[in-house]
Amino acid sequence: MMDNLRAAANNVVLKIILGLIVASFVLTGVGDYLIGGSKDYAAKVNGQEIGRAQFEQAVQNERSRMQEQLGENFSVLAGNDGYMQQMRQQVLSQLIDEELIDQYARKLELNISDAQIKQAIFAVPAFHTNNQFDNEKYLDQVRRLGLTPDRYAELLRKQLATQQLIQGLGATQFSLPKEIDSLVAQAAQDRVVRTATIDVAAIAKTLNVTDEEVKGYYDSNKGRFIDPEAFKVSYLLLDAARVMDSVKITDADIAAFYEKNKQEFTQPERKRFSVIQLKTEADARAVLDELKNGADFAALAKEKSQDVVSRRNGGDLGWMDANATVDELQQANLTEKGQLSEPVKSSVGYLIVRLDDIQAAQVKPLSAVRDDIAVRAKREKALDEFFALQRKVSEAASNDNESLASAEEVAGQKSIETAWFSHDQVPAELNFPQVTQVILGGTLLGDNGAPGSKSDVIGVGVGVGVDGDRAIVLRITDHRAETPRPLDQVRDEIVQVLKVQKAQQQANLQAEKILVDLKQGKDDSLKAANLSFGAPDTLSSVSQGNVLAESVFALPVPQQDKVSYGVARDQEGNVVLVALDSVKPHAITDEQKAQFTSQVEQSAVTTLFDTLVSSLRTEATIKLGAAAQEQQPQ
């Protein structure tokens, strides 16, 4: 949620604008406000807990998002303990921000109704099939997120309240045309540059690192070299669909289901009424007299009825059963075909009612609904057997603390053992909030973290019947506490880090020396480094994707016939010398200007929002629990 609020500021133009609008702003980090705690929660925000399971699920969701975004490249990052620790801290910071905003929204009494939640869910394209809301797809997608429908609705409620708050902030922002023109003139530019790159990797290959330096780095960064807590789990997955495949339905089962649910196959007695609606009782009695004297009901209805809908059909209201019959028609108390009522007072005047026909209750024969009943009876029997199986497995598991053997025998299937996994790598088949909470919560571990008891049967179905009902019973078969990695295992990694750090320092010093000479009109040190500027390249502030752009557009505008010099970094971490030759205005269309104005206003709202979060943090009492402290760098 918080990432979406900042998305509008992720390009060069808006960074320039923000620099012009806001003199300085620092979003204070989590660490400055955290006071150590001892309980197994991630954090407490003004007394409100962010639970360990919620935190771990949020980390897993972020991991899945990054993996989907980066593909195979994510495995490189996932193998970097420092990166994963940083990601966990960012997730915790985001959860704290969201809790603060939620508390603030409640304080302002920004209420989101159930109807708004329902409308928002119906509007999500991912939940649609053929442009229609698909409930099974919705439930499946929510389950894939590791959420229950109720939890998803609660998160959506918070998000909508936050959006309501943002809209309120946006209503306070406006930009004058002259301000926009000035910002456009400063931000919409083309800059012609030449670059010379100092290759950091090449320098690193020439450098050496001493044992003392490696040991010093290891001692100062032990928190980066920790093998996280890990588990091996054996589990039985009970699937109602598997039970369904084994269920057999007899004719007797079908007949019993039919008798038990006969009311579902019965069409109740129906009556067909016609009405003539009049303004006054006198008008109604006059029409009744005409009908008694032989006048045609349909003709009078078309001529005199005040009800424009039934009048077109000669007063005919169609068939209706007792549940669909309105009070006024019931008050007429008509029991015989063709019978007329006395004038009946209603909220719209007076009614003359005629009972046109009666259709007796009808029961569909078993032969007409047999196929449908066979499917339903099989589902019902499968669910009964599935829940009975869960009870038997639960009892068997509770009587055998050493293994899942007894539960396997009752279930008629072998358990599955996972490979080692950490908090951030829970296997997909176990990645449900109610399951991860049991695994990571510590309740299944014995003394000193040794494997202990088994879980009860944990339902992980999505509530759509046999096709979605599943349950898991599990046991932690092995456990490894969080442990520091010894120096000899990480030595090569540290050597490479230190070489790159030294190379970057050397490249920076070299770049600064060259930069001083260039600003004095000399290029001796540039040539001595065997460097030269490449061909001119034009960078536009309204384009994105060039990693050098931010540094290039921070350089001062060169004077006539002069060059502005600066230093930047490229995507590989190399040091890049930049020569800015000229700056030209970049023409934009009216449509681009309108979009630009919208982005400026959105950026201002984002800044206000970040300032609000910073203020809420300053006033809040935020405590780390043990679950979060375990992840902090040492």
C-alpha cells in the first residue's frame, strides 16, 4: 500500500520537482523508535500488536512479489543474507506505517461500509470471468495470497480508508498556472553529455586483502553471516476431492436424499391475480359495480387503472406463490377462481382484485431430478466422510507423539517430508497463514528447539465445497536454530566485498582528482588514467530508464562555451565522469503538460502523506517483539 503511494515519484522529473517543492524531508527509520520487547510478536504500535504470523506472511508475500518481478535473478538476491534482512526490516517498517495510518483513520472516523467493500471486490478484474464476477476465482485468488476472505476484506477496508485519507489530503493541494510553467521550464530539459567510465571491477582484480581485514570485516558484520532458523516438516494433506473420487452412491442414497430434501423439488401452490388500482374508495366501488354487472375486467383495467405497469396487461400480475404475494392481495382473501374482492385499501389508493387461476402444489418426480441429486448426494457423502476422516486422523495423531505413522495408517496415505526451509522460504503446499503460524510459533518444538508434538488437523480449504476443502496435519521432524556462519565459510564472499569497496574508494579518489583538473581546463590526469570522453548523448528529463539521469540533471547549467563536469555511478557500480555540454528546453504537448500537472499534485500529496506518517511515528510508542528482534543485524 505504502509503495503505491510513492510510485508517482519514481522518475527524474518528479525528483527534480520534489527538490523544488520541499527543501528537506527525512522519513525516520524504524530503528530510532524501537524499544526492545520480549514477547513473540513482531511489533507493538501504540499497544496494537503486529503478530509474528502476520509479519512472516507479509515477508513471504513480498518475497513472492519480488520473485515474480525478477524471475531467476531473484535467487541471487535471496542468497544474500544482508539483502534478505534488509527486506524483512522494510516489510516491518511498512506494516508499522500501515498500522499507524489505520489508527489515524479510525481516529478521524473514516468509516468504510460493507457495501463499499463488496463493491471494491466486485470491481477487481482478476476476480472476473467473461466480464462477470466469479466467486470461485475470487476465493482461489485470495487463498493464493495466503489470506482468508474475512482477512482480505479487512485489509481492503484499511486500504479504502487510507485512500479516503489521501483524497482528503489531495483536496488541500492546488497549483497555480505560473508555478506549473516555472516547474516545466526547470524540469523539462534535454541535456547533451559525454561520459568516461572508471571500471571498478577491473581495479578490484588488481587488489589484495589481508587476513586482518577479512577478520575485522567479519567481526563487524556478523549479523550478515547468519544461517536463519530452519525447519523440516512431515505432513499429511487430506483432500476432500480425493475422498470424492472414492465415494460410491447407490439408488437408496439418491432416494434418501430426495425424501430428505423434498421441499427443494416442490413447487408450492401458485395463484394468478389481476388488479385495478383506483384513487378513491368511491371510484373502486363504482368499478366493482360495473364488474358485477358483466363488464370486462381487462378492458376496465386498461381504461381506469392507475397502475401503469399492470394496466398494459389488462391488470394481470402473473403467477406468484405465497411468499411472493404482497399483503394487499392476501388481505383480499380470495379462494376461488374468478372471485372478486371488495375494495382493498393500499398505500397507493384502492384495489379491486380478481383471482384468475389457482395452480396446485407440484412435486418434481425423482426421475426428473435424479442426475442432479446424484451429484449432490455424492458431494454430501464425501464431505461427511472427509470430516469423519479428519476426526480419525486427529485422534490417531494425538495418540502417537513420535511420528505420523498412526495418522498415515488411518488416512491410507504416506506423509510427505519437506526439504529444509526458513521463514522466508515456506513451501507453497504449506504456505497458509494458519499453517505457518503453527510451524513458526514454536508450539510444536520441545526443549532446546527439538522436534516435539504434532499439530491438530488444520483446515486450509477455501470454503467452496468438496473441490476446495483440504486439511493438513504436520510434525516438525527437524529444527535448526539461527546460527552464525563460521569465517571459513564466508571468507571468499568477504574478500570480494572488500576488494570492491577498496576499488570503489580508489576509483572515487581518481575521479575527484580528474574532476579538479577538468574544472581547471586540464586533461592530463584524464589521459594518465587512459580515459577519454565518448560521443555526445542526449538525455531527456521526461524519459526514464537511464541510471545516470539523476546525477546529470543535478549538474549546474554550463555557461556559454563552457562545460559542467560531475561524477556519477552506473548500474554496475562503476564511477562515471560526466561532461555536460549544453542544456536545451524540451517541448511538451498540452496533454503532457496536463499529465505533468497531475504528477506534481500527486507528488505534493505523497510528500504530505509521508510527512503525516513521520509525524505519527514521532508521537507513537513502537516496540519490537522477539519475532522481529531475531532478524536485526548484530
